[in-house]
Amino acid sequence: MNNQYLLKLRNGEKLSTSQQVKMILLLSLPAILSQVSSTVMQYIDASMVGSLGADASASIGLVSSTTWMFGGVAFAAITGFTVQVAHAIGAKDLLHARNIMKQGFIVGEIFVFILMIIGVSISFQLPIWLKGTESIQYSASMYFLFFALFLPFQQLNYLSTGMLQASGNMKIPSLLNICMCFLDVVFNLFFIFYMDLGVMGASIGTGCSQLVISLCLCAFLFFKSDSLSLHKNEKMSWEQDTLKQALRIGLPVGLDRLVTSSAYVAFTRIVSPLGTIAIAANSFGITAESLCYMPGYGVQSAAVTLIGQSIGAKRHDLTYRLGVLTTILGIGLMTCSGLFMYFGSPLMMSLLSPDPSIVILGVQILQIEAFAEPMYGASIVVAGVLQGAGDTLSSSLMNLISMWCVRIPLAALLAGNYGLTGVWFAMALELNVRGILFLYRLFKKKWMSKLAN
């Protein structure tokens, strides 16, 4: 049904408001399920490792901000290609879309192999740089080492999922990423407990599940996709304009990921001196919160597809309206998830850790963060709208301002007197500031000037 509406969009046919809303929902719901499934994987890892004790949990929490940085930069390397695929499909130029896809896979995998080598080379020094206590340094190093080794398969997942979503196919990535959760349980049980590898086993188990599912996604994309399946007689040609456009779109996204991820690393350095309990509660709190903001990222995926295909089809009459409608949906969903976070935080934390001290502190910080979820949802979805329009530089600048001018200075100021609760208050305040900045950008419509490019 979502393909029917997208086809109308590409063909220039009229779409009523109810049809626009249905199209957004039909694209968003599978993407939300896919995002939630990835968070469930984090829950699985966290709860299994949590049973090994506070040190095991803290070792993952120590390097988690760096894993996000590496994953975010890897994702940024292929963003420019997925956005261009959405534009080409919107313009009904499938030959061009497939050529962009092929270039994206080659560039994305070359880039991530370089990133993998960097990750492996720093894995044993990273916990020391992050001021982790000696008791967790080795396990943190081994967790990050295997994360880095499996990066090429994580990138294959990003690539195939992004290309399928750009074509309007949200269901297959959603279903396969849900399957990845079940595989994660199986592999984690085997490596963490049967092989007795502990924290390292969690990283290997997650990596193996990503390996299997990424290959399945690639097989579907290359041989079964309606728009992007490979054709025997089609040879890839390197298009300089495609590479330039990918760099123009992707470089600000990469800078954005570096800005936000480096801020997360700085955030971790602020939390680390607060002790093992604070590190573990911070890590589990972030994992618990991620379940609540994943709906926003699901709507963001739909926004990228809708805005990208609208621009490709030259449906500028719909572009702004779809941007506003997806933003309203994202805010609404994350208002509900904020309520769930506030009242459900005791249950969420107790599922992640058996340690009462960690649970109590985790509940406190989650209830603070709950008040930031609506505006966080706004920033997430508007970022998708801007990304679909190719206006990625503004997102990077707004994240730079909010993270480094609000969150980090305020967190450093409050950590000494108020501990982890003060640090999370700084985070909640910053997310509200960020949401306001992104809404201002959306409603000022300056990003619409990018549509001619």
C-alpha cells in the first residue's frame, strides 16, 4: 500500500491529506519496528552482561560512546548515496539509481575498512584515554576490538537497509532486523556463557548476528528488490557528479556524527570519575532511553524517503507539508515514549541490572530525561527532513552549537556537586534547546532553497 502512494507521488498525482498521513504511517511503522529491534539487541547485550556484575557493565559503558562515533561516521559515509538513490527513484530513473547504489557500496566498504584498521589499532589504549578504572580496562578493550573487526558487516547492514528504505521498502529491513534480535540471543548465550567469554562474547555474538543479517539484506537488495536489483548487462560507471554530491551531502553528516559522538566521548570522560556505579547507571540509562527515542528514528527514516522522493519527482507542493506532518508524528510518538520512560523507568532499569544501587540511580536520571523526549523527537525527525532535502550542513551546525555550547559545559559544571543526576539534567536541557533550533529551521523554510540544487 505504501508503494501505491509513493507511485502516485512519483507520477505527480494528487494525494489527499488522509493519503499523505497513511503514506507516512505505512512507511514509519516498519522503520520504527526495525529501530526498536536494534534497541532490543542492546537490551539483550546489557541484560546478559549485567548478570556478570557492575564491572562488566561498566566496561561496555566506557567504550559505548566511541562505538557510536565509529558507527555514526560509517553511516555518514553512505548517506550521500542513499539520499541520491531516493532522488533518482523519485525521478523514475532506476538505471541511475542502481549505478549510484553500486558506487555507494564500493566507497562505503573501502571507507569502513580504513575505519576498522583505526579501531583495531586504538582498542587497547582507548579505555586508558577514557579514564576507565584498571579493573575494567582489559574487558573494555576486547569488547571494542571485536566491535571494530565486525564493522564491515555493520556497514553492509547500513548500506542495504538504507538503499531499500530509499526505494520505499521498509518491511524487509524491519523483518530481518527483528530476526537479528533472535540471532543475537542465540549467539550471546553461546559466546558469553557456553564459551565463557564474558564481555568479549557479547561483542562477538552481536557481530555474528550482524554478519548473518547483513548478507541476507544484501541478497534481497541485489536479487529481489523491485527498483534496485542488479541487471546482468548493466555495467557500473563512475559518475563524478554522483561522487561530488555524495561528498556534499555526506561530509556535513560525517562532521555532525563526529561533533555529537566526540561530545558523547567527552560526556563519558565527565561521568567516568564518578565511579563504577555511575558509569554502569549511565550506560544502562542510555540503553533504556534508546528504546524510547527509536520511534523518532523510525519516523526519520520515513522522512528521508518521502522528502527525497518528493524532490526527485519535483513535487515541491508536497515537500514542506510532508516535512511538517512527519515532524508532528515524531513529536507525538516521543511524547508518549517520554511518559512511558517516566513511569516505566523502574521496570526498565530492573530488567537491565540486578544491582539496587544502579537501578535507583538509573531511575532518577531517566525520569529527568523523560521531559526532553518531545523536543528530542522534533530534532530527530527534522534532521531527516533536512537530510532528504540534501541540507545536511545546517543539522551539523545546530548539533555543534547545542552539544558543545550547552550540554558539555553544563554537565562539567554540575557533575561535581550533583553527580550523575546533574549531568543528565544538562543533557535534558540541551535536547530541548536542540529541538527548538531544529523546529526554527523547519518553519523558516530556508532549507527549501536547496531543492533547486
